[in-house]
Amino acid sequence: MTEELYRVPSFALLCALGTVFGALYLRARTMQRLLWLTGWLLAAAQLALRIWHPEMTPAARALSNACFELIPLMFLGSVSPLRFRGRVPYVAAFGFPLLVYAVLGSLYPVPGAGIKAVLLVCALATVYTGIHWSSLKNLAPVWFTAPFSAAVGLVCLVLTWNGRFEETLQLAHSGIFLMTALLFVLAYRRLSPGVIFTVCGLLYWGLPLYFFDLATIAHATAAALIRTLSLVKVVTAAGMIVLVLEEELAANEASRQRDHRARIELEQYSRLDLYLDPYRDVVEHYDSICETIVAQSRFSQAAIVLCNADRVYGLAGKAGMEGALQGALHALAGRLTPDRIREFSRTKYFQFEIGNTARVDLSYLFEPGDELKLLNYTTAYVVPMYTRSGMLEGLVLLSRLRDAGTPLRADDVLPLELLVARIAAARESNLLVQRVVQSEKLAGLGQIAGGVAHELNNPLTVVLGYAELIQDSDADDAMREYAQVIREEARRMKRIIESMVRFWRPSHGDPGMAPIDQIVHDIEKLRRNELERKGIDFQVCVADGLPGVRINSDQLRQVLLHLMNSSISALSEMPPDEERRLKVEVRRAGRRVQVVVSDTGPRGVDPIHAFDPFFTATQAGEGVGLGLSICYSIIREHGGEITASNLLPRGSAVVIELPTHAGTGADRLQGEVVA
């Protein structure tokens, strides 16, 4: 016992360092720290057995040898966390037969045939698992690990066959420590104090055990080696603690850098003007947003896909993409609908990974021979864009992750998710502001129109009367012809003034309930043959079970026919070989019914001025520009809303929202946001 007292200081230091490991583990409960803590507790337990049981009874020797083999296994498992057949950690599959071997070899130094057979089976199982483990892709090259494991295992099998069980355990112990030291070097790849102390300690810890019989060495040398080994254990433990602290410092520095990058990213996003200028090109607007995302985030490719008023998606913006990829994404976006995206989100191809960011496999949406597959654009990250009512308004596609070896973290996508939420809010705000400004502007224009109509009506009546008197007089034919021209133009002016009065002072009274589905189907029967002769693809989609809407039926028919005529006029300007589509869709939108009249014409609309009196996108002489303003007046008169928007990549749409009851002011602000 006295000879073993030199181990007491080492034991005390190991216990103190084990306490430090325990505190570090409680700070961050990782598997690596748990394995290290277990390894050092086993080292302290083995040292305690050496101190208080120096005579080493068979049971004490079995326990000591079990700790002796498990210590390096804990450290090895911490840097090689592979699993056997995908379920059991290799350290467990490798350690169990080795542990049985250590216990039986210690309890039965001179075993019988049965015990020796069990020892051989355990040795074979350990060698097989070790070779299989080392042949897998890991930190160390397989060309070294597999031959090394095979060589050590072969020697261990020979020693076991010859009954040299202690030497087998010593060789296995040393081989594990050597492999552990190599993996530590490859895992950390730096010359820091923690790595140097840990690797040197592990190498020295296994070094004396390469000598199978310490009795062949001089007694003083052997004693010095063994006593130095106790000190090396303490140095190795201290090195691992320093290594943990270095990792924490590195993690804190990396976290600080990530926070700094995220703050800069948020600052850059906050400088973006997300409110779409009505005079700015939509694609240009969203292209600039995508360019900022590519410049500030970890993604080198970004695209924004938005839902059009006709519930078909379009590519609104992109950055970091070549022309072929842009075209392929345009085609993919054009095939998407809210229902198809909803179906896609319920499949295994759409998996949320971090927060509101999902990793998607786009191959689910591909068609045979899809160009995206040829371009190897099959996976991407997606941030959905929702309105406040929970409707999916669009998607932000992110791909080509920079520093792909570093996994995506929450602080990498949080600024993007906040940006997407701001984009959705800005789009809703744009629509609300557009409606308010339009309402106030047209109210002012209505008062002006009413005043102008009142002032012009009286002198125009005089002009018309005198023209009739001249026409009925005995004047010559030329004079009567001039009077007829004056009379016709005066009547045309009177019709325009009546329209202005209609815009300013709509009629009142109960309009009744109009069967909107029947009205749309009647218009379809009336116009389908004409549109087919003109080569226009006329699509009508009416939802089932629609309630009646509170509007005069004749006036609703007038509005729809005017909108269709405007679309037909735009489509007629297109070459016959291009897609010419006119679509009328009727659907529920909360407590309102929504009618969308869209086309793929080349004109587009000006959302700000589309409903202004005398504003027209047609050529001179084709109209005075009161049609849409009258439509606006009719819809607003009945408590509805009407907005105009451009579609992606081409076309325009007018969205009408009508109440199914006597709508309130709050109801007028409900409805789906359109692109």
C-alpha cells in the first residue's frame, strides 16, 4: 500500500479535473463531453483500485482491466461517432466483446477450453467490428486505418490463441490510444495548447504498454515510466479541459461573428424600399431585393415567386442565375397554383428544417424532360410568404449555399424570414394605400366632374336647341347640314356629361341580390363563339355553391362585359402564334365573392390611374376613357372593391370583390392581396 501512495496526488487531481469536466458537461450536454467525463471517471476509478487494492484480487483485476479498456474507447468514440448498421454506436459494438474479454481474461488467467473458446469468440468479434469500423469513411484515411486495425487485430488473435491475455489487453489498449491520438489531430487540425497536451498525453499514455513485459526493463526505469504515466493522465485531462475551453472560445467568437453578420444583413434589408412604386417595373423592383439577398446572405442564388390575381404564380425577381435557369424557373412558376403548392407542402419532398424555412426537393414538380433537372437544380430552400389572413402569397427560393460544409443555422435564415414577412406586409399595405388613395382621388374628381357637368349642361342645352332651330328653319342645305353636325356632336357631349354625372352622383335604392354564377354563365354563352373565332382561349371558372351578391344584375353584366371587351381589345393586338387567353374566375373570399377578369395581353394596366375618368390605354379615337371609371363607380356604389394589377410575366387582371350582404366599411378592406 505504501508503494502505491505516489498515486494519491494524481488521483486527487483527476477527481478535481473530473469535477471540472462535470461542470463543463452541465453547461453544454453534448455526447462528446459525456464520453470524456465518463472516460475520466473510469480513469479515477482504476487509479483508486490501484491505490486501495494493490494486491489485485481476480475481481479487482477484472474491474481494473475493464476500466483499462473502456477509458480509450470513450475518447475514441468521441471523435468517431459512427453507428453500426445505422443503430448501435460502433464504440458500443466494439467495446462490448472487448469488455467481456477483459473480465473473463482477468477472472480466469488459466482458462479451461470453454472459457478460452469464449475468449476467442470475443476477440474475433472485436477484431471484426474494429476492421469494419476503420474501413468506413472517417476523419482518417481508410488506407491507413483498415490495415492498422487488421494488423493489430491479427496480433491480438495470435496472442489470445497462445493464452497471453494480459498482453492482448495491453496491445488493444495501446492501439486504441494511438488511433484516438491520430483522430484528435485530424479532428482539430491546429497547434493549440489544448490539442498539443491532449495528443501528446494520449500517445504517452499508450507508450509504456507497447512493452509487453515491464519486468525486462530495469526496475527504476519501469517505476519511472509508471509514475510518469500517472502524471501524464493529469496533463491529458488538463489538455482536454483546455481543449473544451478553446472550443467554447471559438464557438463564442463564431457566434459573435454570426451575430455581427446577421446584424449587418438586417441593416441592409432595412434599407430596402419594399413599397412598390407604381411607376417602377415590378420585375426590376423584386430583382433589386433578390440582389440584396444574394449580396448579404449565405445563398448565392435567390428568386421570388408571387401569386398573380388569377391564382397562377409567376417569377417576380431573381439574382445570381443564368438565363437558362431563369427561363426554367419561369416555366415552373407558371405551372404552380395555390392548390398544387398546398399538396406539395404535405409530401416528404417539403420538409421544414429551421423556423419557417423548408428544404424542398423540386423534382416532385418536374415534368418529363424538365430543364431544371437538366440544369441540376433539384433542391432549394424555401421561405413561404403569407398574408395576415394566412393565405400563401408567394415563395422565396434560395439555393447554392456558401460554405456548404457549415450547416445552416437559425441566425442564417432569421433575417431572411423577417425580410419575407416585411415584403408580405408591404404588399398588403401597397394594396390598402392604393385603394384609399384611389377612393379619395376619385371622390375629388367626382365632385369636379359634377361641377363641370352642371356648368356645361345649360350652355350645351342652348347649343343643342339652336342647332335644332337652324335645322328646322328655311336655311339652305349647307347650313342645315352644318346644324346636323353640331346637333350630333352636342348629343355626344351630352352623353359624356351624363356619364360624368353618373360617376359623381350614383343612384340609390335597394339593388337586390344578383345570381353571379348565372350571370357569368350567360355571358359565356353569349361571347364564347365570337372569342373562339378570334382565336382567344376563353376560360371560365366558377366555384360551386356561390351565394348571390348585392348588386343590380344589369349593372354587374355591364361591368363584366366592359372588362371583357377591354381584354379582347388588348388580345387582338397580339400575333396569332402567341398565347391569347381571357379568363373569368369567380370564387369565395371570406364573406365576399371575388371576380377576376384576366388576360395575357401586352398592354398591362396602370394601377394608379386605371379608374381615372378620361384615362385610357387604347389608341386615340377608340374611347374617351370613362368605361373603367363607371365600372369603379358601380362597384363602389354597391359596397364592393375593384382593383387592377399586372400579371407575371405578362398580362393584366381586374379584381372585383362584392358583398354577399350589406357590407360594412371594414368588409371593404377584406380580400386577397394580388400581385
